[in-house]
Amino acid sequence: MTVSSPVLTPFRKILIANRGEIAMRIIRSARALGYRTVAVYSTADAGARHVQEADQAVCIGAPLPAQSYLRIPGLIEAARLTGADAVHPGYGFLAENGEFAQACREAGLVFIGPSPEAIAAMGHKAGAKALMQAAGVPCIAGYQGDDQGEERLAAEAERIGFPVMIKATAGGGGRGMRLVPSAAEFAELLRSARSEAQSAFGDPEVILERAIVEPRHIEVQVFADRYGHAIHLGERDCSVQRRHQKLIEEAPSPAVSADLRARMGATAVAAVRAIRYEGAGTLEFLLDREGNFFFMEMNTRLQVEHPVTEAITGLDLVELQLRIAAGEPLPLTQEHVQFNGHAIEVRLCAENANEGFVPQSGTMALWKTPAGLRVEDALASGAEIPPFYDSMIAKFISHGRTRDEARRKLTAGLQDTVALGVTTNQAFLQRCLEEPVFAEGGATTAFIAQHQQALLATDSAVQGRAAALAAVLLYETGGDRRPRPLVRRLTHTLPISLRFDIGGRALNASIGVTRDRSFNVSIAEESFAIDLVELDAVSVRLVCDGVQEKAAFHRDGPTLWLHYRGLPVRVEDTTRSASVRQGEAAGDGKLRASMNGRVVAVMVGIGDTVQAGQPIFTLEAMKMEHVHSAPVAGKVTALHVATGDQIAASRIVAEISPAD
């Protein structure tokens, strides 16, 4: 598009008010356009890749987001120190905070995003919903009033009818969101949603909505410039979610016809034109079984899943953001937007899917990504994953001529990815992609809940072989991280006994060395013949029962991380550990922290009588809250934490004397 008198706002150096993979993504496009970049970081991120990649970097505070990435004065000062004249907020943190956009304006900084007024109008869920209702856009019944008293909210929930959804007004990403099945659970879930919203966005305000059963989550990508031009770039299907956070996104949606796409797109474009919106935005809708769509919210920022739109349109969405922020008009009209093929993205998260998706932190000891996929990350072997931020650590994006081709590529790429040292959802994502309902394009927001048993299941044959290989590697690497020399010893005539824990299972193995690096391994009732063809510090080529294949591993003392046939597992060598008598550790009444995090609520006191499963304390980790419940019924005899304490995983938090 052309305009007669463009209003330009040139800039030369961009401060990126974010971290991790999105900071890396912005640096890439900014550098391609000739811009200098400034990274900011907390003390926990001092060694992070985005800090190393930027032209300059400034430490902005302590690890907690409120002390660093959410601290507006620190960000403005970092821009002043480095001479940055523009700010890109990325997503999350302050990306949808109107006060931050206003602070940038007042400091003379170009905010690469919409105006503070537009953020106030659409970035705030309550305001956006009121605006859409006034414009005649279908909206979900609910409450978005100023009265945030608990009694008023409880009464409004009763009026709407359960189940209801509580949503933080100031943010997204599933944070500050709770599904409330009944009135009895409303008060506690409201407290939890508000606390999480305050921590993640600095604002505890919420809205209420009627919960729609098993919808699809469809969003429409829009762009608008300051000259009144606006376009949409089609839709994305984000229905596969856990804890109301997206795990898999794709474009186009298998449930959206050309006619529905045109109607939803027109609605989205009309909405952004009505408020004179500028920049990238996404309007999110729920699509019910009858094909009706309802406005949920607008994200006034770039989305995590923007790469799938880039894949099918051939556009660089960050580049478009930068050009629009500099005052350039949109370079294309709606008629020029073309869609090519199908794209799918998965979010690799540091979390344990088998333990309720509990976030994980630690050192990513070994990290290798596959060829053939687009991978967005800020990782490297040896990178630290701190417990203070979002659990998403990488995104994998595939593109194919058809949906099934894109799905096959993504599945294979995930299987080839090596991520060892921190538990991730890698295997869970593979099973999601392979589940028939997803493969056929039928997944709704209820997909994970309805298929969780199958998605958490494991292949017993692969598990058995992985255990046998783990036993051999425990023996061969000897705990010093180095493989033993190829020619070093006589063949053993007696079997070697090992005891180890793999994926939570305690196993005993007997290894017979038949010749140099040839083994017979017996575990339970199974036997495996394994020959090691090649072995170095992190990889092995082997022949198992006549089939040659490869695996990767990392050894750190008694801990062995193994990647075999796409399955990452943690192995603990317990051969030299004292045996635990059966039942000794069960039901001991000690409640331990499931992860590193900060205590945000303690619900009981010493001397209280509790029931098994009763909430005892709440831990905040990676911007989400996690309730820890009593392991047994009895009396609380000790509490070892208080609200505000930062604690480590496995720390004993409370002790309960079991009831007789």
C-alpha cells in the first residue's frame, strides 16, 4: 500500500523487554533490517543466550519477574543507558501493559506495538468484551464489572450458572484462569486465579464467563497500520491445551471452511479498524459444535504461535511489526494474502506430564535439534532453565503441502530431538501428534482430558530395550562421564548385578559380558543381546537383538539421562545405595515440594487436623500456581515454610502425624 504523506518514526536501536526464545526471534529480524539490539536480563539469566546474542545487555534486577522483567522504571533506565530509541515487548510480561506503553511514549521511545489507548481498549479483557458487544460481535455471557468484591463475583457466578470460567483481565497464556465446576469451589479458585494474575501481570482483576463445553479455540491474526489499513492473515487452531495453555497450534484450522474464515476475518478486521489499532494483534474466538463463534479476547501483541502463520503466508511477522512501528504502511492488501500448505507448531516445555504437568528446572545437559524443522529456542548444552519463568523452552514448527505431511515431519523431528538433563513434555507431544483424533483433525479443548490415559501411556517394548541399554551404559561409562577404553579387560565369566531406577521404576539387571562390548542383559523375565558398535561421551551406536540403531546419553555421577527411540528417560544408579525396605517411605506423612518455587499460600497451621488430599500450601513456579495436598490424614505436627519463602524441590514442607 502507498500513502501520500507517511508519518515516519525512525529508530535505530531496539531494547527487547523480554527473554529467552522470543528475544532471540526479535534479534534475528531486527538484525536482518540493520537495527542494533539491547537485551535485558535478571540475575538468573546472566548467562542466557539472548544476552550473548544482543549487541548490548543490561541487568535489570533479581530473578523474580516483579523485580526485573515487570519493573517498568528499570526497563526505561536500561534504554536510557544504552541509547535505545525503541522497545519491543515480545509476549508475556509487560507486552499488554498500557502503563508500560505509556511510559515508553513519555520517555520518547517508540513502542513496537499498539498505542496505550488501544491496549487499554482491547488488551484488557473486560474492556475488550464491552467494546465487542457494542459492535455487535457475538460474545460469551459473563460478568466484567468494576465491583471485584468476592461476594459480588460469587453472586454473578451463580447468575451465569456453573461451570464458569475465571479469567485475569490483564493478561493471557492461561495464567490467572480457572474453570470452576461448582459454587463450593469458587472462593478458593478465585483466590488462586487472582494471586497468579497479580504475580504474572501485576493486576488481580478478573472477569467471569459461562464455560462452553468442548469448543475449538480459534484465533485470527491481524495487522493494521497508522493510516487505517488493516488485514487478516487467516486463523490458527489452538485447541490442544493443558491448564488452559496452548501446546499445539496449527494453520489453517481443520474445522474452518473458506466461508467461516472470511466471516471471522472480516469481524477481526472491523474490530481493529474501529479502535484505530496499529501493529500486530490476535482476536481469539471459541467455536462451538454448531459452527457458531464467540469473541473471547484480543491479544495486543505478537503470539507465541506466530511461526505457523509465517509458514503458510511466507511473511515475517516481526519484520512487519518493525516496519509498521517505524511508520511504514502495510506492504500488502487483503487480496495479496496467500495461504500455502499447512503448518503445525508444538511447545516443548520443561514439565513432567506424568505428574500433572508440574514445571521442572535445572541444567539442560545435552541439547540437539533436528534438521528439517524450524526450531525457536534460546538453549544450548549446559544451559540453565530457571524456575522463575514460563515453562516453555522451545518451539518446533513444521510445514508441508498437506496437514498429514506437516504432522509426519513434526513427529519425526520431535523423535530426533535430544533434550537431556531436565524432564520435558517431548514424549507427550509425540503421542498427541500420533493420537488418531488429532491425526484426523478432530481435537477440541477437551482433547487432553479425554485422551490423557492414552497420551501418558508408554511402549513397553521400547521401555524394556531402553532399560537394557541403560544398564549397559551404567556399566560401561562407570560414572565418570567417559566411556571405558575399547580394549581394556578380559571377558567376565560371572554376571554383573546392577540396581537402578528408570522413569520411576526400580529394576534389577544382570549383565553377562560375552566378549568385548557384547552383552546379555536380563531384567525381570526379559533378556536382551546388545553389542556396542560405537561409543563416545554422548552417543552410542548399538545392535540390540539384531537391529542396529543410535541413542544419545549424558552421564553425571549416578545419574544417566538416555534418549532412545524418541523416549527421554532419567536413570539413577542405586547399586551402591542402601535398599529401602518396602513400605518404609510410603505414608510417612512428610509433604515435599514437587519443584523449586516460591510459597504463596499456607492453608493450615500446626495442630490442625487434615484429610488426605486436603490443600496444605501453594507453590508458584514458572508463573503458575501449584497446590500441594496432604499425603495422609492426620494432625499437622510441623510446618517448615512461610508465605514468601523460596524453596527447592524435594524439601520437606510439612509433617503430618498419620491418623490411627
